[in-house]
Amino acid sequence: MPLGAALQGLTTLALIVIGSVAVGELFGRIGQPRVLGPIVVGLTVGTALAASPESLRSELIPTTSRQLLDAVGTAGLLLLMFAAGNELRRFGKLGGTSIGWRAAPCVLIPIGASILAAWPFAARLGMSEHHHEVYGWLFVGIALGITAVPVLVLIVKDLGIGLLPVAQVAMRISVITDGFAWVLVTALVVVSHASAMSPATLAIGAALLVAVVFVIPRVVGRIDVLQQGSSLAVMMAMSALVGASATQLLGFHPAIGAVIAGFSFPAALGEASSGKGFSSVVNVLWPAFFVSIAMSVPLQALHDLVSWAGLACVGALWIVAFVSKLASGFVFGATSRWPWRQSAKLGVLLDCRGVTEIAIASVGFQARLISPFAFAMLCGLAIATTAITAPLYRWLGNDTITARPATEVAAA
């Protein structure tokens, strides 16, 4: 790669990061999660570049610079998925707030309802030239049923409701939902991409997966020097990349391996790294992913999105996705004898889809399971549902249930 093109690509990346930080601060000032900054800036810049004339686009971002942004964006996605997996492990170990079987309807109702709602639009959502359309609408249904744990954590902190039962229950259900969704997504990718692979490739992939699940976490947990500062950030990044390599060799998306690596990494160490080396690297790299992925979406998908048929599809799926989350909150509230307002607040919190839905949509798009239209729709819905979560929660009024001991929550 010529030095001039590399510098141009790095300059573009720097401008994107600065813009992401600035827009994130603006979102923070209006009561929105700052994480929306990189998403909105990246998707907007990528879409603008894709829509610009070829001559202008080649001047702004030549091929070599585009390759650099693609590579940086991929690395950012993998590190972000590692962080998401570590969030699942960390909050999956929250003590006290036991919800037991009551979580099952909250997980199954949104996913099941979204799958059924997506079925009439299978031809629009799937990639019929690569796979049977069934994979597309199943994948979209699963993506619409998730709740973004990392973004929900930020919203709960911003609202100052972390000690309230509704927030603790929402976090528990989100962890279970996201974990279940990743299992389903992985199964779809594996089934749809089943192909003959050499025994050597499978053996290497399996060995790397064993290393990332069992070996690396134990090594880091026993060697003190690896648990501090930059050494910890390096071990986390290495674990994410090894996990991604493992799943790619095994025949499915590398992001799934990064999630597995994050989930296997010691949760306490992952939390200790917050705001330090690892998160700083992620903040620099991952905005490039949204630029790269937006540039790869054909403009026809955006035209379809604003057509009458496209708007009907988006509207129907958004209504079902929102109502099903609200319904799951009321189901949990009914079994827990909560007031209706508290149940509604739970449903509103569960409706936050954020980065997790975009990441899952990216896996489906890159694996050729969903169409560009479906990817663009899921990105739009992820931003919209994340943006309305905090305002809707505030609109429902001040909390009437004060923070109680976890034993009381379990008995409610």
C-alpha cells in the first residue's frame, strides 16, 4: 500500500473518529447514549460516499484507502464483539435478582412474534440467489428479538435506575436473550454454509477454539503481569482475534468467535479494563466498520427502503417488534405482580436493540443470509429503538417502586 494512500486512509479514519466523539457528546447532552455517535456518523459517511459519483469517491477514498478502512473496520467489529461477549458474561453473573422460568416468555415472545411477522416478507428479506429465503426471514426475526446489553447498561446508568428491580430484571433478561440469539444465529450460519472442509482445517480451528475458551483465560488468570494495563488490553485483543480465526476456520463468521472469546474471558478483568487501553482501541477502530459496511450496501436497498412496499415492511416489523417487547414486559409483570406502569417500563427497556442488532445484522449480511434491504432496515430500527428507549421510560413517569433487596425481587 503506497504511503500516500495509507496516510489518506488514516486521515479519513481520524476525521471519522473525531466526528463520532463530537456527535456522541451531542447525543449525551440530549439524554441519549453516546454510543449512537459512532453508529450514526459511520453509517452516514458510508452512505454519503456510496451515493457520491465514482470520480469524487475515488478522490475522497481511493482503493488502497478503502482497503485500509475495511481492515480497520473488521478489527473494530471483532474487538467490539469481544466486549459484547464479556458484557454477557459479566452481567450473566449478577447475583441476587433471580427470575427463573419467568424469563422464558420474555425471550421467546419477541423472537417468535418477529419470525412470524417476517415470514410474509421473506422474498424481500432473504438472499434467494445464494440461500433459500427461509434463512433470511428467520435471521431477521431473531435479530428483531434481541436486546442490546452494552447499550442498555449505558441507558440504565444515565437514567440512574441501576438499583431498581425493573433495571435488574431487564439486564438479566437481556443477557439471556442475547445469548440465545447468538446461539440461533450461529446455528443458521453453520447450517446455511455447511460444506466439506479438510480435516486439517477443522483440527486447527477446533484447537484454536479450545485455546480461546480454556487456555487463554486460565493463563491470564494465573499470571499477574498479564492482568495489568497494556498487557491486559493486548491479551484481550489477542483472545478476540484467536477466537475469530477459530470460527472462520470452522466455517462460520469470525464475529461469532470473538463473542465466544469475550464470554470466556474473566469477567472481572474485562471490567477492570473499562476506560483503559482496550476500550480506547475499540473506540478508535469500530467507527470505521460502520463506514465500510454502509459503503457495501447498494443504493437500490435505500430506494427500496423508502418505497411504499418497503415502508409497509418496515412499519409492520417495527410494530410487531415493539409490541412483542412490551407484551413480554407485561407477561413478566403479571407473573411478578407488578403495577402496569412498572411492567411497561420493563418492556420499554427490553426494546433497546443498539449495537448488538447492527452487529448481528452485519453477520447475516456478510454471510449472504439477508438482503441489503434487510440490513439497512435492521440498522435503522436499531438506531430508532435505542433513541426512544430513555425518552419513553421518562414519559412513563417517576419510579414508584424504590430499590429493594434482591430477595424481595425474587419473591415478588
